[in-house]
Amino acid sequence: MNEDTLKGQWKQLSGKVKEKWGKLTDDDLKVAEGSSEYLAGKVQERYGVAKDEAERQVKEFRKEFEHYDRKH
């Protein structure tokens, strides 16, 4: 899933982001608007993980959503 697709589906996806990373605020999600880089930074900040770990989690989440999106 590319960044444009992610941004286009952000409203639908933001609920799933909130389920996965409940410490993120609605404001975090509003500002992120589909930016993987911003989202990874917020995951890093809120969960105290290393940058590469946060990026890995966001990348994995995007893959999971892409797989789910293709099935439905």
C-alpha cells in the first residue's frame, strides 16, 4: 500500500490504528492523516520503543491492512 492509498483510506484505517495503538490520541491520528513516518514517530514516543521498532510495527500494520483490504 502506497502513501497516497493510505491517506485516501485514513478515516477507515484510523479506527484500526486506535485499536492497535490505544495510547495514540485522536489529535495524533488527525495530524498523522496517513503519514507512516509521523505515525511511527508517535508510536515511538507513546510506547517508548526504538525508532526502527516503531517503523517495523507501522510497516507490519500496513501489510496487515493491505491483506485485509484485498479480502474485503
